[in-house]
Amino acid sequence: MLLYSTKKISPDVDLKEAVLKGLPPDNGLYMPYEMFHAPASFFENLPHMTYNEMAVELTKHIVGSYIPEAKIQEIISQAYDFDAPLIDLGEIKILELYQGPTLAFKDFGARFMGRLMGYFLEGSKQEVNILVATSGDTGSAVAHGFLNVEGIKVTILYPKGKVSDIQEKQFTTLGANITAIEIDGTFDDCQRLVKTAFLDRDLNEKLTLSSANSINIARLIPQSFYYVWAYKQLEDKSLPLYFSIPSGNFGNLTACLFAQAMGLPVSKIIAATNANDIVPQYLQNGNFVPRPSVSTISNAMDVGNPSNFARILDIYNNDWETIHTDIKGYSYSDTETSECIKKVHQEKNFTICPHTAVGYLAMEAFLKDKSEPSNAIVLATAHPVKFGNVVEPLIGEKIEIPQRLSKMLKGEKQSIPMSKNFDDFKEWLMNRM
């Protein structure tokens, strides 16, 4: 599997180098030259597969003989012991992606990636230092996905006061090879610090740096699998297939494009954002204008300069007309998001988190002018209990905390406060590592 940089300056690399480096030297993003197209036999056999069997088959086709099949099976079996059920709410279906250990969709990518990196480092004396910027759920998923993985240290940067208490507890209480840094700034500041570190000559001479954000290709490959799993669960697969994707850094939407390239018959992709509507604005007028992110109740989507947008442009060869046709964009305020949470709970007896609510609103808007039946699927990206301080007052009741989460909440917060100045972060890395 050969990969290139979206900026097309850095040399091509194999999968191992792309995964362990995370980011090319030219500050682009790694992309595969070819995304395999699943044979008809795969979709014919799909109804009889378990999630893990499906994931193994897709991984085998994507990486070819680069990784032994027995090792692929081991990676998948260790990564996934949870499901992604499709819940029918009538006109709209919900794909529950929060059944994993940290109650967020990012478990699917982070757990796969942690085990893949562990495989690449087997028998090596090399130590990899993973730098992660998080606006919420990435931090906890990566922390748990890489906890105690030999040869890997993880540093998680998060914006002070801009993640929920539960999210913060999930990645600041682990210790071991996980370190949390509380940045006095926004998610974009955290992301800038990580990207600048990757390009810093002093750091790269001393350390082997990598990323576990969705800028790393190893996160996106497994995230493409659950779109196929959603399709597997549909009763009538002949209907138009729509996915509404709550979007921040746009890794999840890029993964959907990967699934589409594999042969999944996606009719339309819907980019759903909060007030940080940079991509919906681009889809309307063709102008991509990053700006500082603003805080919302759907905080994991508070991104003012989504990294994976470069991959989307690359997939479409910068053709706005085609992107604009294939992807529809919608954005919603906190007030609209809150009203949606209340409405879905009252009318459907179903509780959703603020991010899922944004996706739900976008799908409702998209379906408004559609009269034909369809398979309209909204990705439920996080368990509502992670945003209990927002959701519970809206629905008027307490949300039961799953047992796997309640254990995490008993730990003591361990984090390092830091400014958003890169020199401070660099000094800490040089001394700490």
C-alpha cells in the first residue's frame, strides 16, 4: 500500500511509515494511491458476516499481503468487542457508534490504530511519541486505545474549560504512558501546537513523533468500516442511502468517502456542523475561509480549520462543482440543537447527544424536499451521558451512567497547565521526553 502527501512534495511512503510518522514532512496528509473496490462477492456475503469478519475482509483487501492475515485477525479481534447497532426511529435511522469503552465513535479508529502501531513496533527499540489535539472525544479514545502499548508515549493537548467534565476525566486520570496537557486556548491552538511540533527540526532530531488524530490514515481506514456495517443492517438495500455526519475535523466524513470508493452505494453525504460552519459555507460559495473556532454545546465539533478538508479536496481534485453536488452542508446554533434534543426525546423516546442532534437536524432538512422512501442514517457519535450537563436539563431526567464509564470517573485528574505558546510546549517536550 503506497501513500502520497496531499501537498505532493514529500516522498511516497509505505503504510508503516505513514502510520508511525502520522504527518508528511511537507505538512500535507497521507493518502493512498488506490482505494480498493470491493468485489460483488463481498457485498453478497455481507449479510452473513459478523462485524469482525467484515472488518478483516476489508482490511485484507486494503493492505494486501503487507500484513499477514493472522495478524489482521488478531488486531481486529483485540480492537472490537462491541457493536454498532442501527436504530430505526421511522423516517430517520440512528447508527449508534458509542458502544465502545469510551462511549464515542472514535473508539473504532483509535483501538485499531493502537494495535496496528503496536504491531509495527514489535521487536523494535524505537519509541514513538504520539501527540494528539482533542476537542473532546479523541483524547479519551486515543488514551484508552494506546494505554500501556509498549514503545508508545501519548501526549494529549486539550483546551482548558472547553471539554465536558466526563470527557476530561476519561483521559486525565490514566497515568502510565498517557500525559494530558491543559492548554489555555482553543482546540485550534492545540492543533496548531501539534502540527508545529511535527515540523520542528530540533524535536524531530530528538524524538520520533506521530499523531493519532484523524490526520493519521490509520484512524480513517477503520472508520470506513462502520458505514458498510450500517448498510449491512438495512432491510431494503435498494433505497437511496444517505448519511448525515456530525463534523468537526471532517475525518468521519472522509472515511465515508473511503467507504464510497470501496463500492458502498452512498447516494448523498450530509456535512452537519454547529456554528463553526466553515465547510457548509464552502459548499455554498466555493470559498474555504478558516477562522477561529467558537465554543458550542457540541464541543467536539468546535473546529475552525478542519484538517481533513485537504483530503476531501484531494479526492475531488479541487473540483468544487462535484463536491458541491455530492456533499450537502448544514449548520445549526446551540438553540436549535437544544430544541432537537428535546423533540427527539419527546417524540421518539430516544436520547441523543448535542453532536448527534446536529446531524439529526441536517438530515431532517435534507429530507424535507424528498418524497421517495430512503435509508436516511444519522451517525450518533457519542453517548448522551458524556454531555449530561447539557442534555439532562433539556429532557428533564437523569441519564444512567454505564458501568464502564463510572469506573473512570473515580480517578484523580492529572494534567499539566500550559500556555498556547509553542516555545513552552517545545521546551516541555524536549525536557520531558
